[in-house]
Amino acid sequence: METIYLNCAATSLDRPACVAEAVMAALGSFGSAARGTSPTELGPARSVTACREGLAQLLGFSHPERVCFTANVTQALNCALWGLLGEGDHVVATDWDHNSVLRPLHSLAAERGVRVDFAPADALGRLSLADFDHLVTPGTRLVVLTHASNLTGNVLDLAPVVSLAHARGALVLLDAAQTAGCIPLDMEALGVDVLCFTGHKALMGPQGTGGLMVAPHVEVEPLLSGGTGVLSFEETQPRSYPEHLEAGTLNGHGLAGLAAAVGWILETGVDTIQAHDQALLSRLLGGLRESLPEGSMTLYGDFVPGAPHAPVVALNLRGWESSSLADALTGDYGITTRAGAHCAPRMHRALGTQDAGSVRLSFGCFTSEEQIDAAVVALAELATEAL
């Protein structure tokens, strides 16, 4: 039985061949970047620089030296939140946020007295500009925005929210975990102050890669301190970027793979990838609505024809627990999905699925029409079986 992988919102499984080739080449030839001047050290240094430059080009940022690498987007978000928020600061977040935003904010509230307000999502998972207008005040330090919900796939119209935040004197932190690599993003055109990304989702790089882009007018205090390979006699972390936020040896092997993946995306075109994903989304939604018995399926999120949407669909079937449905899809059809709460507790509460959870199908640029059709057939059979 063929495995059909529909869990790309968690991590990519299929990647361009150049990614594995780059990692394998790095494993056999790379020393540590910035830890010497021999070819074994210059090689990874050049590779890391190429990765910074590729990401800056892809995400619309003209300061590749301020692309700082971390192990994943969770670490990047922690770095940004702990490095930007001080005692008693006010931050506005949203119901879309993942636990990699929510848990640091709860800790900051407990340890630094940070005051947190949340823009609520409605029953379709939508956010309202009016709520931001109410919550963001001239005293707000930071507005945290998730570009696309990892549960519903809804995409936020960033420009008006960023404009409102800046008008009130707040910085904007963008969580682009679900969109970097599959939806066009221009950090500087949007006016985003700090952008966090992960390498292993739509960017299709190896796990253990991620980072943050910090605009020149923003200062982030380092989460970690340690070796950088330069300025060794300074007693505190260097102020120069990217070393300011990069303590310790970088994942040179993983970043070589990420650089290759980003290069492939730049050559292919994000617009092309987005068009492919949108076509699969339309095919999936149309197939489900046509094939499943009426009233047997509940879809979560807002699906507006022609509007940007991440390649994510969350649903439940009448008569099935979400975990049991995901198990049946895997065991009987070889289809990998994800059931449960998806590290998005506030969004589940907004949708009313905090007890039931949901089954999430998510796909990428290597997902085929035939695989989408197979998922429709499987869900139709399981929905009929429960009647």
C-alpha cells in the first residue's frame, strides 16, 4: 500500500533531491563555520552565508547579515519574545497562535509581568481588524501575528494590521512557520520588524533549521550566550549580527540542505508553488463536498474563492472521533494526517473543537492530484461507513 503523506504542516517528507545531496556532501567535508580559515571551515562559512542570502531574497529582506539561525521556529520565537519584551510590557497576540508563541507569553506574564491581550477568532477562525484597533494602544510594545493558522489554513491580511500597529508605536513579530516557502512574503514591503521561520515545513529543508530576521532598527537581546568564533575576549555576547543571536556552533550540515532547498524554491518560484497548492486545495474541497454524504462532514476555517489559503484543511466526520478517523486513514488507506489539538488550544476553543479535536490534511508541492483524489475516496468511504 502506497503511503500518502498529508502532514506537511507538521514537516515536509518529500523534498527536492538537491537537499539530501547537499546534506550528504556537507557531512563529508564540513568543519565548523567561523572556527578557522582552512577549506574545511571556509566551506561551511560560505554555505551558511549563501543560506542567509537565499532566505533574505526569498522573504524580501535586504539585510542577510541579520538573518540569524536557530534550531527551529520555536526557538526563534522564544528568542524574539524574550529578547523584545521587558518588565510590564504590553503585547497583543491572537487566537491563531501556536504554543510556541503562547507558552513563552504565559511565562513572560508570570516572570516579567508582561500583559497579554488576544485578538479573538470567530466561529470560522477569522480575525477582525476592529479587534486589533481596540486592543493595540499607544503603550503596546509588540503585536504578534501568525501569518497562517496551522489548524484552519486561514491567511491573515497583514498590511492593515502592521500599519495599525506601527501607527500606535508597536513592533510587529511575524510567525511565518506555515507560509515561508509556499506563499509569497516580502518582509520589508509589509513593514514587519521581526520575522520567524522554520526550515522543515514549506521551505523543505532539514529538521533542526530555522531562524529569525531582525530589521536594522530593532534590537533583540540574546536568549543564549556563548562562543561565536569571533571577538572571544568580549565578556558579553557581541552586539554585531548575526553573532548577537547565534551562540554556539551552527547546524552547518542542515543549513547546507536548507540553502539547497531555498535555491530550488527560488528557481521554481513561490508563485508557482502557491498555484499548485491552491489547485490541490480546490480539488480536495470540491471532491469532499461532492463525494461525502450530506451533513456527514464539518470543515473548519474560512474558504473564500480566490483568497490566499495555506495548503491545510481541518475536518471532522460524523460518527468518528478525530483520533480514530486518523488511525483508520493510516491503517486502511496508508494516508498520513494529524489528529488532535495541533498545539493550537485557543483556535480549537474558538472553533468549539477543544474536546473533539480535528483531523488535519496538509499537503505541499510534491503532493499529486491522484493522492488528493485518494484521500477524498477514503474519507467518503469512512463517512458512509459511519452512517
